Amino acid sequence: MSNKKIIFVNPPYEQIAPGLEYVKRITSRFPSLGLLYLAAEVRQHGYQPSIIESDIFNLDVTTIVEKIITEQPAYLGITLFTVGVCNAAAIAREIKQQAPAIKIIVGGPHISSMGTETMQHFPEFDLAVIGEGERVLTELLNTLEQRGNLSKVTGIIYRDGPFTRQTEVRTINRDLDELAMPGWDLLTNFPKAYRPAIYDFPRGPVASIAASRGCPFHCKFCDTSTFGARVRYYSPAKVFEIIKHLHDQYGVRHIMFVDDLFLASQKRATELCHLLLESSLKITWSCTARVDTVSLETLKLMKKAGCWEISFGLESGSNEILQKMDKATEIEISEQAVKWTAEAGIHVKGLFMLGYPGENEETIQQTKDFVQRIPMTIMNLSKFTPYPGSPIYQDIYGTNIREDCWDKMNGMNFLWEPDGLSKEQLEKHYREILTTFYQRPGIGHHYIKLTLANPEHLLRLLYFGIGFLSSKLRFKRR
């Protein structure tokens, strides 16, 4: 009987330094939804999958390699985000030295945007899957099992002697309802060990799902190479089935929709809301939306159906910067959408970006003013990162690969400076924007209410505080 074990690895992105493990108490620790889909799909075809979530359990490269060698799978699948490529390559190199018979297959957003270049840079990767991987990976594994012709498998990159070959791009899957239910049962200690950032949910346990794939908009900072520009949906009935499964099997009480654009279809969102209202499920949920896809009527219905928070990609308080980003919206529309959402009783999370090309002191001040006047309850301010595969990456770097920056591409490092602004100035403005927002009247009271309403928030905050104080004491003793 052939070995049909396949281990899927979400490689380390941001390893917690020794003594700072307490930071995990308040940050987001969610599993890779993509790996859960892949594992469930190949399992239906006779393979034996398992999953290693590196960052959630703070596993380093050595520990991951040891686990893989102990299991001796026939195949190793690694998902690649740009920030994790170097650690993924380190894992692959060790596996090649200790167990060269294991086939190493990579996929994910980085491969979808820079597949050929990545395979040329890292000879330790044997094969790559481009775009949506469920059907491609299954066909690839079957071909490997049968020692078939890899050139006949669509949507992959393979090695042919000293060359890399890319096959014809595979047609994307139109009917998402056909996909297997994600393999949450393969996760260690699910859902308890997998939590979003503190204050991003009213109560747990929490799970993330997607009701659609793809985004029809073309923001220049975004890479849409994996799921494409055409939005494809699960039926509302299927989405409800997944939610009920998580509720009944795992006790999940809050759902986080991770769609690029949950409200791409108000009709489907409305149908899902009615299904939730007609059920007896005590579920709350969060989602993402564009400011030009909401209406007050829909928002009020979403609130009744359990919607607790909406994340809006507001990005900037400057129409000039929004235009440079090709956001296809304006500050006035953003402000109206946020006000409608707050009026409907839904929390607003604003997603902003600082340091985009064209940013200057005036546009930053406009963002500061905007942040101060809109009724947000939480904000996420990222540092502009030119991700491979995004149009802005091409504008800045052309076709050159900035491999030296890959391990810093997490939205928390200024890797590029707009004309007239230094990284030191950007860091100063970054701190000021966050500080002034969280010092707004009412924001502190809002977080006190959330903390008191949910013992989990309070416990995580206490553990974080104890860990922080302990680390300070250890530092003073040195």
C-alpha cells in the first residue's frame, strides 16, 4: 500500500522572541482557512492529511522539521505568504537533506503572484500550485501517484531538469458549494487555541469562514492573483450550513467572515440574514465591506441577524491618496457609510494605511482629522507594504524581486519612503494617529464595557499584563 500521508504547513511568520510569549494572549491566532480546504479536499480522495500551524503554537523551523521527519509523509504542502517564504525555504532545505524522497509542494498568494521567480530562487521546492488549489492539488497528487505526465496537470509549476515549466492556467472553480467542508477536525485543540485579537469579537469560541471568493475592484496595493477579479459565492444555504456545523459540533458562537468583499452581493447577504433570523442559533458575526456597498436598510437587517462588527478599508482621510490607490471611492462616501453603520448599532473597525506613494504632511493631517471625527470603535493602521503581485509593486520595483524585504512584508514595517518623508517621520505620525484615536472621549469607556462583558477579554488582558510586568522585571535584573 502506497504512502498517502500529506502534511500541510503554515510556516512561521513572526516568531515570538523568548520571554515575550505573553504577546500571544492578545494577538490574532487564526488557522489557515486555505489549508483547511485543501486538507478536506484531498482527504475525500483517499489521502491522509495533517496540519501544522506554526505561529499559533510558536513552533520554530527545527521543531517543524522534527515533526515532519517523525511522520514520514509522502508529500509536504507549504502555504506561502511573502513574509513566510524564507522560513518555508529553510524547512524545505532541511527536509531535502534528511528525507529527500518527500515531495515538497508550495502554493498560496506568493506563488500565485510570483510563482516562476520563487521556484527559480528556491530549488528546494519541488512543485508549485498556482491560484485556487483544491482541484489542482488533487489532480497533481493523483498524477504523482500514477507516475503520470506533469505537463498535463493544469495550474502548476514543475521542474524539468534545470528548467522550470508552468502549465496552462486552470479555470477557476465557479461552484463553491461543491467544495468539501473545511477540515477543522484536523486542528489541534480547535476552537479553543484559535482566537482573534482581543476586542475583535464579543464572545467565543470563534471561527473564520468565507462566503465568497474574489474581488471585482482593482485597488493598486492589493494582490488578487489567487482568487481573481470575479466574485464567486457560496449559496446562502451552504453558508448557513457551515455556520450551523461550527455551532453544533464545536460550540462556536462568533463567526468572522474573511471574504475580500462580503457585501459584494446584498441579495445574498440579505438571504443569509433571513436564514439566521429564522433559526434558533445564538450567533454573532463580523465581516468586511466597502463603503460603497452598504445601505442603512441592509445594515439594520444585518444587525438584527447578529452582525457585531464591520471592517471597512478606509485607508486614508485624503481623497488624493484614495485616487492614487484606485479605491474608486471618496472620503464623503466613507464618512456616510461609517455613520450609517454606527446608527444601525454595528461596531466599526477602520482599516487604514500610512506611507502610500504620494503621502505627505498634508495628506497625513487629513487622515488624522478624519480618524478623529468618524464614529469608529477600533482601528487598524498598517504601514504601506508593496506586496508582490500588486500593481503598486510593479510601479515601484518593476519586475525586480526584492527578496531582501520578503521577511518584513507584514504591514508592520516601513519598507519604502514617499518623497519628502523619512521612515522616522512616518513612525512618529504612525504613533500619533493611534495614540490620538485611542485617547478620544468614549473610546476608553467602550473598551472597559467590552472587558467587563466578556471574561475572556479580561483574562487575556490580565495574562498579558502579568507577562509584560514579568518581562520588565527580568530586563531590570540583567
